[in-house]
Amino acid sequence: MEHTFALISLGCPKNLVNSEQMLYLMTEAGYQLVPDPEGADLAIINTCGFIDSAKSEAIDTILETATYKKNGSLGGIIVTGCLAERYQDSIQKELPEIDAVLGVGSFGDIVEAADAVIKRNSFRSFANDSISVDEIPRVVSTGPSWAYLRIAEGCNNFCAFCAIPFIRGRYRSRKMENIVEEAKDLAAHGVKELIVIAQDITLYGTDLYGHRCLTQLCRKLSEIDGIEWIRLHYLYPDQFDDELIDEIAGNIKIVKYLDIPIQHINNDILKRMNRRGSGDEIRELFAKLRTRIPGLVLRTSLIAGLPGEGEAEFEELCAFLREARIERAGVFPFSPEEGTPAAEMPAVPAEEAQRRADLIMELQAPIMDAFNRSFIGKTIRVLCEGRDEESGLLSGRSFADSPEIDGYVLFEGFCPPGEFAEVLITSTEDGILYGEETGR
Ligand code: SF4
């Protein structure tokens, strides 16, 4: 009889890619995927341990899953990913319900771990986090029309607030030919939009080829038949050269949407947080990008309440946001992460950091709404993803919306999932655009 497993994937898109790889390895080995841990032989929980709220979510998920194990309706629990890596010495002492633990370099050992747990043995594996990235095939769980394409692992930037370089290791690019092969395979399976991800995609190639290669990679990806949109996520602001800007501006397959996390705009805070570049350089970059790439949609992420952020620094950030009118922004309150330099610095109280994060979202809401309203009366290209159950309308995204983090378009029409439709936008509400299909 086939053994069954449930897979719970927490955290970011990079972690989801690891979950998709484990899904491939487990199903290839004869394990059968089931939707719920209750009644399964195994539950695999792929965790995030990036910030406090992610850690709490991971621990709550493990504890909830453990109740099935206690009442006999689940065989065993395997915990993988960032939380496992970060707390590898203590995680099983704190949570003895866990049977096996795999670090971020050991996803390839999932079948060995599963076989051990089925036999009531425990299993642990933590590979060196600086070895080259495992080229493991995967079962794409997104779509029907889009997929993440991870081009590198780890990070060298060591921002003072961030634990990622300690958890995921140094920056390691995947070989360009492997990435292009994977993209071709995705295209052959109907994927039309590639979401290019890594902790910092601007650094791509520096470790393997001795220079930045994102421009060449984008060019190669855009030559693949079937790929129509290439979306770039997580570009470090000081790494834009003219060649890259020209490629983004001139390549019709690269969507005019860039995700450039800036975290803050005040010079002292940027320096204290070990971020390269100054506030003025960020201002200049955004102005240059908007001039050179007409219609560009910018996304960024910010941290409110970073150490050193007084009222004046916070006001500088708010003034910048009022002026820059960034179309898409996410904000986190600062959370001191053990082992990082920022955790040792005198911090803004947590409630105050949360209050400032809320204020930023209040400030951003009318900017994002005004941007959405600017589509009314226009016809835009939408990648259809299927029917929205609640409204009965078709659901899709335009170039201005990245999956999972932005809004979407609901429209009347007959477009099949995975195809593009021309949609006339007639109204907008709560970040969602409404319209009707006018053609393909
Ligand atoms: S760029 Fe900075 S914030 Fe982003 S993963 Fe690297 S160290 Fe963390």
C-alpha cells in the first residue's frame, strides 16, 4: 500500500520552490499526496523563520499538526526549511513531537527522512549551506499560467536586521543553462509568466561568472517560445546599470513592474542597517527608472521602527512616500532577530513600530487606490487564471499585479484559464479591478 503525506508550505516563494521539489521527490518515490495531515502517514511542514510572526506561524502549525499525531490520526512529522535550519540544535527538544528535521540545504533528503519516519526512526540532515544549489526537479503548484523561477540561493548583503544570510548561507547562483532549461520546460507545460526570484536577483552571476548577468539571463528567457511575461522580484537598488535598465525598457516580455525593496530612505538608518547607497541615490534611481521606463509600476518593502528611527526619520520616510507615489508597497514593523546586529541596537518599542507601520499603510492606501482608478476606461491585457468562486466572474492579473501580493482583475467573459484577454476596466474597489473582456 502506498504511504500518504500532506505538505504544508509556509513563508515566501523561495520556500515554495523547495516545497515543490520535495513534492516531486516524494511522489516519484511512490508516496501519495493527500490534502490534510489528519489521516496521513506523514506531515511535512516546510517552515519560514525569517521574522517573529513567521516563527510563531510555523510553531503554531507544528503544534496543531502534533494534535493529530497525539490522537493517532497522523503517523509522523517532518519539519524542514528556515525554522529547522535556524533552531537545529533545539527544535526537537522544544517540540518533541517532531520525528525528522531537514535544514535548507537538505531538501534532497526528504525521501530518506520519510522512509525513516515510516519505520518509526528519527532523522536529521543539515548540509553545508554554502554548497551549490541542488538542481532538483519540481511539481509546479502555482498556475495554470505562471510559475516562480528561482535563480539563486542565499544572500551576501548582510543587512543588519536580517537573519537570511545566516539561515540560507552565502549567495549561490544557479547555472544559466539550468535556469533556461527549467524555463523551457515550464513553457512547454503552458506557463506564460515567469516570476524571477532570489533574495537579490541583481547579484545573479557574480559568484559563478565573475560579473552581473541578470541582463543576459533576461534576454535568454525572453527568447523562449511561449513565455510572454517575465516579472522581476527583489532587485537591490544600487545594482542597476544602464544595460539592465535598457533591457527592461526595451524587452517587451519583461513586464514594466519592478520590485525594489528599499527598507527606508533616511541616510543614517540606511547606513546603520548596512544598506548600500543613500536616500538620494534611491530617489534618483526611482526618478531615472520612471523616465526611462514609461508606465513603470514600482513595488517596494519598508520597515517601520528600525533602530535609530525617531519622529524626524519617520517623517522623512512618509514625505518620501507622499512624493514618490509608489504604486505597490508592503511594510513590516521592525522585529529584532536574534543573532543580527540590529537586535543589539536600542529599538523603538514594538507598539510604536506597529503604529508607524499602520500609518504608512494608511498613507499608501489612497496612492494605491488612485493608481488603480487610473485604469478605469482603459483596456488592458490580463492573464486569465480561472473563475472566481465568490463572484462567478473570471479572475486574472495585469502587468501591474504580481500573484499572492497584489490585487487582481475580475471580469466578464469567456477566456480560458492560462490565456490572455483584453479587458476594459469599468470600476475598482479594495484593490480589485472590475471589467469586461473585449477581445483576446
Ligand atoms: S538583501 Fe538584505 S534584507 Fe534581503 S535577504 Fe539579503 S540581507 Fe536580507
